[in-house]
Amino acid sequence: MARITQARAFMVDLQPKVRRTDAIQSFKSQETIFVVVTDADGATGMGYSYTIGDGGPSVLALLRYTLLPRLMGQEAERIEAVWRDLLFWTHATAVGPIMSLALAAVDTALWDMRGRKASLPLWQLAGGAKAQVPMYTTEGGWLHIAPEALVEDALAAREQGFRGSKVKIGKPTVSGDAARLGAVRRALGDDYEIMTDANQSMTSAEALRRVPMLEALNIGWFEEPLPSDDIAGHARLQAGSRVPVAVGESLYSPGQFADYIAAGACGIVQADVARVGGITPWLKVAHMAEAHNLVICPHFLMELHVSLVCAVPNAPWLEYIPQLDDVAAPMAREGGMALAPEAPGLGIDWDHARLAALTVAGSDFTVEV
């Protein structure tokens, strides 16, 4: 084993290619925080994390002044030990999004290094359950999009081989949501999966009002209907609904997922590798879900999640939202199937010249032993 001798961090601000809106916000940009680690053998690994437009400098500050100095001198292969040490070293700031996002950038870099040194792709290193996975698209289902445009996008997606679409909900009335979802169901038929996402916008009463409509339209899941800290509300909702409740993009530790699962508050787990703190805790959540006969359908970051959903047996979907095309080669796919990367490590083919050109001024720094 070799000890970590250097870590570099920087931030790239990626603008969305299309307008992305939901019931509570608009996606402003992807502040993408990168960490490159180097060990005493000269091996490197590159990981990343993100925000949707706010907080990136805070993540960088935590890396610069706390996490990366603590990382120096640690054994690169002892990823579990490193993850736990960094978590508990800053326990006063955990659990929370800034801590988890910063920790994820380090953890994904270490897994990338491990894969590169072992000449193995992440999906095999972490389990190797399958070599491809079906995708559903969210890119044409944003809340501002009119019903006829939702239908047009879903028809085009099906023609490309996609097996499902996610449609944002949270209009002021149930009929407003029903009009959009109903138009897609009538046009696509019963064999095409339709997921919905309310983005924590509803009260318990408003969520319950929508359940009969979602059941009648055979909706695949009801995502984040309530604020993420309302476990009891989600449990009541799941108990009264034949549509699975999906949660996870706004949870930041395996323990938070354990609380949801223990309460029967979700039917689908949606851990986000960046928001939960990296690959190490993501795998814990995936296996926890499997042990409870639940599936994991991760949120966003398809270029990284493709390897993780292919690593585990209980991940039936990958969410399609392209965001890295300006700085990396497109993710490999055949029609509506995403293919597990074969390159060692994370398997993302970064365009380093573009990353350098897009690096936010003043964000680049290096910490060394």
C-alpha cells in the first residue's frame, strides 16, 4: 500500500443545456467540485461532487482547510478507514450536505485510484452484478413544459429505446398535474413507465389528494412528495398508496436511509452518491435496501451512477440527465440502455483541456504532505 502525498481541488461551473424547473426551484448550474489524489507510488485518482448552483465555495473551503490536510499520509487503499476518519474528524459538521458533498469528492477519487491501480472498472470492483441497465429520461419532463411537449419528448425517448420518463408534478391543483400525466399516459400507453417527482413541495394533505390520480394512471413512483425530514408523513403516505414512495436525493447518510426503511416510509431508495458522502456509503445504502427487498434508483449523476447501478443487483433504472458533455466523452449507451464503463476506475473520459478552461478563477489549490 502507498500513502497519499498530494491532493488537488478545483471547481468547474457547468451550465444546464436546457431549462430545468421543478415545484420549488430552477437548476441554475452544476458547481462541480473535483479532487485529484496522488499516492507515494505516483498513482492518481480523480473524483467529483456537485451542487445545483449554490454552496460550491463552502464545499471547497471544507476540503481546503479540514479534509484534505487530514487526508495527507493516510493509506490510499484503506478507503473505509479513510472515509470514517474524515467523517468523525469533522463530526461537528456532520450529518449535512456540505460535509457529505466534500467527503464524496474525496471518496470517489480514492475509488478511482483503486480501480486504476487494479486495472478494474468500478462496476466490477464494487460487485459486478450486470453490464448494462435500462434508463428513464427526466430531461423532457420539467414542470414548465406543456403537456403536448411532454408527449412529444416521451414519444421521441421511446423511439430511442428509453423505457420510461419522469414528469415533474406540483402544479397548484390536482387537475393541473393530472392533465400533464394523463396526456403522456394516453399517448404512450400502459407499457411505458411514467415516474413523478414533487421535489418536497407538498403538504401531507395535498400529497394524499394526488394518490388516487397517480394510482389510476399506473404511475411508477411518487418521488419526494414531502419535506425530506418528514419521515412520519412519508410513512403515512406510503401506507395509504399503491404507488411506491421514492426518497433519497435529500438524505445525507446511511443512517437517515435506515430510519426511512425502518419506518416503512419508502418503497424506492434514491441515494445520490455525492449527497450521501461517496461510493463507500452509497454501497452501504444499496445493500441495506437489498436486505429489505427494496430497489435503489439513484438521483442524477448518471456518468458516475451507471457504474454503481451495474455493481449491485437491486438497481433497475438509471436516470438520464446529461450534464458532463462539455467536459467528458458521452456515457456509453445503446438506445435506452446504459453500458457499464470498461475503463479502469470511474470510467469517465475527462477532457482535461476543457476542465482547465472552465475552472473557476481562484478555486484551484493543492495540499501536500
